Amino acid sequence: MQNTENRARRNAVLLVTTIASFLTPFMASAVNIALPAIGKEYNLNVIALSWVTTAYLLTSASLLIPFGRLADIHGRKKIFTLGMIVFTLGSILTPISNSGVMILVSRAVQGIGGAAVFSTALAILTAEYPTEERGKILGINIATVYIGLSMGPFLGGLLTQYIGWRSIFIITSVLNVIVIFIALWKLKGELIVGAKDKFDLVGAIVYSMALIVIMYGVTLLPETNAVWLIIGGIIIGTVFLWWESRTQKPLFNLSLFRHNRAFAFSNLAALINYSGTYVVAFLLGLYPQYACGYNSEPAGLIMVTSPAVQAIFSPITGRLSDHIEPRALSSSGMAISAIGLGLLAFINQDTPVGLIIGYLALLGFGFALFSSPNTNAVMSAVDQPYYGVASATISTMRQIGMMLSMGITTVVFNLIIGQVEITPEYYPALTKSAHIIFSICAALCFAGIFASLARGNIHQNAVIIASDAPHK
């Protein structure tokens, strides 16, 4: 009877976190395909359009670690449900926006909710399932993320073309409400491992300030003010590290990075990988429609390739990582991603669509081979009291990587195109920009191979996390 109850509870947890993990990336990728329509309605230039994506990433990245810590103290399921409610609020506000500024504010609200969801979903799953099933379950969860990414461009393209871009947010809001209802109904009862701990509010504020200032500075590059903002953010970050090393109950246990090689290098590999791969969705949301003259529907079909391949292979690679060292799998995936990005650097308006789809399929397979094993490595490198922080940390690496990816794009666009609306005379400049960005990203993933290899083995060593000195 007990085993039946445990299995039913685990299935409910998997269902809720899986649906939520589908909806948030679905929204993100669907919005990318709708950017030209949004830009046309509100007369937004290419830099302002990039902020429709950046506003979400910046807000969520700055709050992932604080929400992860709050989840360890007050309950991961509670923070998860709260996050879904806030994310839904942002989804409702966006379609009723009457200006570009209001759209950015609504996307920031979505970012707050998304931070709470992504900082807890992996922790909830890791706590519910035994070690021998962890890679498989995390692979399923990651696959749903890619299914959301793959369906977003296709369905988003259809909705944008035939109903209008606002329909993306309206439909997602309805689905979000269903998830909230299931979460309130099914996500009950959990062991709160940090219930007696005090939340480090000072650390959370300083951390968020540091990340926001640095990331905002990155988006302003190559302007002079950007350099000063980045320097200021680094100074604030130094203050955060000083505070965390002295407070009794820190927001983030720095020993996780100092003494846990697998945890540190797995997160570094994730940061590099997302920095190199995230921009593909943004560029291919613009490039086929502008330079190649496709409407949103066929452009969405092109964008669906990479996430679809990721969705197919992620559960398989996740299961493999339960038996094969994540280091070997993830490093191979990083190498394949570098090759795929390098090939994309040579595409132009004369490149056959089939060849572009082949390049994206290769990139998708590389990312599937990297992501599930790497996530399994991060979550297996810590014990249960740190699941919330570990989940939030890898999500933070993903969001910062996405921000850096958009930062690289913004810099190249500023240098090559300038702050103008993309009209036919700027299509050659858009093509040149895409080639430069893909080349930079390929180089990043190549460097990431060595970070992935440096993590060491997971299965051959037990990881013991003490409150003052995590080490392998």
C-alpha cells in the first residue's frame, strides 16, 4: 500500500512539474516568432525587440537563487505554486498592454513567476525519486522543456498569422490556470529540510542588484556606460561574496563551488552551453522572416527542428547518464553543438531549407546529449538540504547564459546594423551579423568542452555535503 501511495504521489509531482516545464519555454519560443508582429504594432526597433526577451531573462535570472533558498526554507511545492500564479498574472497582462513599455513590464512579471517555477521544479523531482531513477525522470522533465520550445514556434507562428500575437498569451493563461488548480489539488505534503533556517534578505537584495546591474550593462555594450555598469555590478558582487562568507545562514553556501568540483564545473559547462546556443531561437525567429521572406508559419517550422530533436533524445540521454559518466556524454554533446553552430555560421538566403533543418537537427542532438546528463550531474553532486539551491543554481546558469547570448547579439547588432528597424536595405547587414554571432557561439561551445571534461566522475565517487564544507 505504501509503495502504491508513493508511486501515485510521484506521478502527480511529475505531471504538474512536467506541464509547468512545458508552458514556460513554450511561451518563450512562441514570443520569439511573434517578435516581428509585436515590433510592427508598436514601432519597436531591433534593440527594443530584443528587450521583449531580455526583460523576462533579466528578472528571472536575478531571482532564481533567492527563490531556491526560500523553497528550501518554506517548502518547494509552495514556492512552485506561487510562481505559477505570478507567471499567469504576467501572461494575462501582456495581451492587454497598450504600449511597448507595458509589454516589457508584463514580461518582467512573467520572469518573477518563472524564477519561482524553475528554481523548484528540478528540486521537487529530485527529492521525490530515488537515485537510480533520477536521470530518467530529469530527462523526461527536460524533454518537456524542449517539446515546449519545439511547439512554441510552430503553434506561435500559426496563432500569430491567423489570430494575432495576443492569442499566444491568452491560450497560455488558460493552461496556466489548469496547472495551478492541479498543483493546489495534488502538491501536498513535503519534508521542509530548512524550516528552522533564516532567510538571508540582505544577501538576496545584494545578489539581485549585482546580477541586474551586470546583465543590464551587458545589454548596453559597446556603449561606455555599459563598462561602468559591469564594473559596478562586479563590485556589488564582491560585496555579496564578502557578506555570504560571514553571515551564519547565507543565501548561497559558497563551499558548493569551492569544494565540490563536480557541482562547480557542471554549472560552468551549463553557463557556457546556454551562452552559445540560446541565441539560435532568437536569430531564426528574425532571419527567415526578414532576409528570406518567409511568413511566420514556415519560419516556425524551421525553428521546430532543433527543440524537437532535443525532446526525442533527452529522456534517452538522461537514462544513459544513470549508468554512463555524465562527463563523457555532456562533453560529446558540447562538441556536437559547436559543430552545429559552426555550420549555421555559413547559411544565407540561398541555403536550401533542408540543409538548414539538417544543421539544426545536429545542434538539437548535441544539446540533448549535453543537457540531461549535465543536469543529472548537478543534482547528484549535492544532498537533499541543497536540492533547492542546486536547482536554482543550474537554472541561474541557464538564464545568465541566455542573457550573455542576447548580450553578444545586442553588441553585434549595434556594431553592424545599428538601432534601426529592419528594412530590406539592412538585410545584408542582418546576414553578416548572424554569421558573426554563430561563429562566436561555436567558439564558446568549443571552449565548453574542456569545462565539461574538468568536472571529474560522478558515479565513481560519493558526494557528501556538510553544512560548512561540501566536498567530493
